[in-house]
Amino acid sequence: MIEQLDAVLLARVQFAFTVSFHFIFPAFSIGLASYLMVLEGLWLKTGRGVYANLYRYWLKIFAVGFGMGVVSGVVLSYQFGTNWSVFSTKAGPIIGPLMGYEVMTAFFLEAGFLGVMLFGISKVGKGLHFFSTCMVAFGTFISAFWILSVNSWMQTPAGFEINVDGQFVPGGSWWDIIFNPSFPYRLVHTVTAAYLTTAFAVGGVGAWHLLKDSTNVGARKMFSMAMWMAVIVTPFQIIAGDLHGLNTLEHQPVKVLAMEGDYDPSPEGAPLILFGLPDDEAAEVRYKVAIPKLGSLILKHDPNAPLPGLTDFPRDEWPPVAIVFWSFRIMVAIGFAMLAIGVWSLVARRRRKLYTSTKLQRAAVIMGPAGFVAVIAGWITTEVGRQPFTVYGLLRTAESSSPLDAPAVAVSLLAFIVVYTAVFGAGIYYLLRLMAQPPHRGESEPPNVPFHAAGITPASSIEAAPIGEGDPHGKL
Amino acid sequence: MASFDLPTIWAAILCFAVFAYVVMDGFDLGVGILFPALSPGEEKDQAINSIAPVWDGNETWLVMGGGGLLAVFPLAYSIILPATYPLMIAMLLGLVFRGAAFEFRWRDPRHRPLWDLVITVGSTVAAVAQGITIGALLQGIQVENNAYAGGWLDWLSPFSCLTGIAVAVGYSLLGATWLIIKTEGSCQRHARRLAFRLGLLTVLALGAVSAATPFLYYEYWRRWFEMPQVLLTAQVPLLVAICTGLFFWSLRKGREVLPFLMALALFLLGFIGLCISIFPYMVPRSITIWDAAAPHSSQLFMLVGAVFIIPLILAYTGWAYWVFRGKVGTEGYH
């Protein structure tokens, strides 16, 4: 029994580790693919070299990030079977086809056009190349669509029946399965998060280079574009997050109560606990700082609305409260910090100090990686908040795992940690090194001529070439 | 509706996906395995350039195989994967290493020898793990109550090690013949010499695996050697002999594309042989494709999409290969 429990815990740690590592890269590539699409579109429309320069600058970064997303994603498609075989047998008839559609409609699309996007600039026309970029960007979105549908179904299962073997099987309409109750909210909230994450990464890189040279045209452009995203998208995201929270309260109240730290029921309106130390044993939040009635105002849009407490629910259905409580606060805090940066940039822009305000730029550099932290924190909130179930309310995590011996899982977990640290550590180092290079200042038209088809490129065009051109190895 | 059998159709589609994977990722893993044999600089750079634009799409067929198995044969998926647990983990880690190293070797010329070594180790581990998995499947998996009931090293046997080596050797042959098509100069000459030796080794390995398989189970023996089906199954070794002859002939004649096609044909025949041995089992001797099948509605829902989308995938994959047709240069690719 003890051994079995350990194997489950190790399998959970392993999945959490691989999925968190993986999630960083798609969160970046969903946003970056769209950004590249916008840049190339703007270049084709305006013909301004700065857009082509930026396209090539971010394309090199995209190549590294996307490659790591692919290899860390392949792992996940097999981990359902290696570590969670009972879950796979039981939920396979529902989630399998959805993931199958993800492979068929998204993975192949991205991979098929990625080669042309990365290496085909000189091999196909501008229009076809732009089309390839669009297909890669579209593919990242479709991928998010399907995998979030799967995840949402596990959170709020719908449209299913349970057969004699205890399997979840389609109950009639696939529409009900795909568009299960939490899916639209989760999709909007997560994809928007990916866009914001990318915007702040781009803004951070732009700000870094502006601090060194505030006249760098490429850096100015990317910083300006990123700050517009911060202004426009952050408020939208906060509203989307609020709606997602209301949806969760309806379908997974225990998760929301854990996020809020509400152990006791609040018949006259719940407070908003800002900080404190949740203690599951004592079923209370120690040293808490709370604002009366505000919790109900946010969750029910009425300060006096009653809310239940965790103690209203059986204890074996609670998630680990402290983790959910804190990861939620980290996500929300970063969201409001993003909003603050957006507002600050708007003020600086009106005063014509956007490119010269070193305080703003320093803040933007600090906030550069914030999106990644927020995305992981949000992911932990929703996934740990779903515990102790894999299929919410129906299939327990402890009953989902493979019949594996603990040593096998322990050894593989260790191997994953060592390999991921080495490989993705190196990858992140290379990404940072690429980002540390300033975008090229030359604004010349990018020559649409082959740059490594031997003998065609005149030397002069290599010298005048903007970023990427004539610099095949990215050495700059 | 009842006139066609969904599990059989899906078994065929998944066989196609697995073979598509072998066709496409086989050569790029093979190039990775052969990497130390190529000289640094021009030869290695040409070899990498020939696979850089396509390896990502190639690997997607592996995800299709795994994802498809989960979707339409969830029981088989959740038995085979725990049964081959260390192999799957090793294969995945190998692919992680290899995929990342492709990018890193361009980014970091100072450590290029290190990343080149990583490419080779990753490719070899992935290929051998895939080969051992085939052997493990053929020799049977212990199943009780629709779940894997063996230990975590049950897959290890002389036979599975043989299939592991056979697949790695075969992939190397695909890699060498692919380089004959895509490269020129010293790299191509080098690839030709390698292809000749690897051709011999591949035929030897194929022969050894074929000879050993019928002795695993009496059922396999009957399937291959009993009248009247022996008249049909005997065509497989006959075709292998013809393809082998054509392979060496085309290599000697200096043909560029035919050796690759013949190497693929050898793989196809080996694959057909595998299917003859296993069908209609998904997990040999215990779970048939009908036992493993997901409910009708799940299979049908996937099929509707697959019928339209797979041809589309093949079309744009073909287009991407067309864009990068011809010989590759030696310079970096971005």
C-alpha cells in the first residue's frame, strides 16, 4: 500500500515537472507565432524594413523555443500511457479522439509549415512564405484549442456515459464534450495569457536594448508594440480571469474556496483574504490579513452574498489548500503588475517619454519573464485545485496511475530532471543569448534573394543585409 | 454502416502512421546514428542541412502513432506503454536530446562537437528503444484483467535485443541512402561506402529476426509455414531477395534515388512480415484489435476527421519536401 502510494506521488511529481517545463514553451510560441505573423504582415503591407528586421530577429528565437516545445511535448503524449495507464483506459475514448484531432489538425500543420517558415525565405515567394507563417500561428492556436478542451473536460466533464467496464464513453454529442462548461473560459484566459506572456517578453527585450541605446529603431518598435499589448490586453485578461473564476465557482466550488482560503462558511458575505498561512490540519488561515465582504463582492458581485466553506465538503475532496492559495495570489499579483506597467507606459507615451524613461524600461525588463511565472502559477492553481481527482468528481488520481513499481518511476523521474535541466537549461541559455543581441539598426529593405544558394548572392547585399541575412549562423 | 469494421480500418490507419514514421523519421535518426562516421565540417553540415527542415514534421508521425493508439485502442495503449516503460522513457529522452541538439549545434559553434555527440547518442538510443519495443511486442506481454501484469524489465531478452540492433542498423541504412540523394562530393561518396556495408548488415539482421520469430510461438510458425498460406507468406522472403539484389545493383551503378527506395522497400517488407505475425492481435497472444477498440462513436468521430485530414497532411508535407528538393548546401540554414 505504502509502495503504491509512493509510486502515485512520484508519477504526479513527474507529470507536474514535465508538463510545467513543456508549458513554458507553447505559452511563448503561441504568442510569438502570432507576433511574427503580424510583423511579416506589416512588412508586406508597408514595405518598411524595420518589420522585416524584427521578423528575422524573433524568428531565430522562435526556432529555438519551438523546437524545445516540440520535444518536450512528444514526451507528454506518451506519458499518459506510461504513468497513467488506468486513466488512459478509462478516459481514452473521450480524451483520445480530442488529442488525436490536435495531432491531425495542429501538430502536422505547425511542423509541415515550420520548415518553410524557418528555412524557406529564399525558396518560396513572399506570399507563400507569409502563408506558411500564418499556418504555423494558426496551428499553435488550434493546438491550444484541443488540448484545453481535453483539460477542461477533465475539470468539468460533460456529454459522457460510463460503461460496464467503468470507461467514460461518448454519451451522444461530441459538441457537449468539446464545449464542456469550463472550456470557453479556459481557452480565452489561457490563450490571452500566452499573448501577454509574449508581449512582456518582447517588451523586456526591447527595454533592455533601449536602456543601452534609446535610438535603436528595432528596439523602439518592439517596445512600443509590446506596451500597446500591455495596455489593451491586460484589462481584458483581468475581466476574462474574473469570469473564469465565476465559472469555476459554479462547477468546482471547492477549488475556488481553496484559492480564497475560505475554510469556514460565510453566511453573511465572505472576506477577501489578502495574505496568510493556510493550515489544513486546523482548517484555518493563520495570520490572515482580510478585507471584509470583498470576497463575496468579487465572487458573487454582492457584498452580502453567502458563500460556503471548505468544511462544508468532505475532507477527502479538498485539494492541498496552501499551494492553490499561494499560486493564485502570485498569478493575480503579476496580473495587476502588468496592468500597472501598461498604464505607466500610456502616461509615458503621452508625455513622449516612452523610449527615454529609464525607470519604465527597468521595470519592463524586470517584468520580462513575469508572464511565464504567471502562466505556471495559474496552471498550478487550476491543476492542483482539481485534486484529488483526474476526472473531476469521478475518477481519483490515486486510482488513475499505472501498475508500476516505485523504483521504476523514481529512476525515470530522476532521468527527466537531469535531462531536462541539461537540455532546457542550455536552450534557455541560448535563447537569452539571442535576446541579448541588439536588433540590427539598419533599416534597409531585406533583399528577397537566396542567401545560401551558392554564387547568387552578391557580396554587397550581404553587407547591407539586415538581421538574419548573411548571418546564417546567428552570430551577428 | 455495419458493412465495414471500424477496428480493422483503424488498425490499417495506425499501421500507415507507424510506417510513415519509419519512412520519414527513420532516415533522420539514421543520419544521427551515422554522424560520427562523417568528417567534421562540410560532411556533417550537409547531413544536418538535409534533415533540418523536415525532422520536426517527421517526428509528428510518432505522436500520431501514440495519440492514435490512445484514441482508438486505449486498452492497447495502456498495456503496451507500462510494459515497455523504461524503453519509452529512454526513447523520449533520446528524442529530446536529439531535437534540441539540432538547434544548439548552430547556435554554439564552440561546443559543436559536444552537440554532435548528443545527436548521435540521442538518435541511437531512440532507434534501439523502438527496435526493442517491436521485439517485446512480438515475444508477448503478460496481461491479467486487462492490465499489464509483468515486471519493469520483462521486455529484455536476446530476441528483443536482436530486434533493437536490427532497427538501428536499418535506420542507418535509410540515413546513408538519404545522404546519397541529398548530398554531393565527399559526403556522397562516403555515404555510398557506408550504404554498401549497412546494406549487408541490414539484410543479415532482417534474416536473423525473420528466422527467430517463428520459434517464439507455435502460432507464428503455423502462420508462416503451414499450407496453404505458405504460398502467400513465401512471397515476402522472395521479394526481400529481389529488393536486396536491386539495392546492390543500383548502388554499384551510382544511382542516387533507387538505393533509398529499395531500403524503404526492405523496411516495408519487414513491416508486412511483422503484421502477418501479429494480426489480429494488438498485444500478441492476449488482446486483439477488437478487444482493444474504443467505443464505436469514438472511432467513428476520429475517422471522419482522419479521412479528410490525413490526405491534406500528406499533401502539404509533400509540398514542404518539394520546396527543399535537390542537393543541400553546406552553409547554415537560417
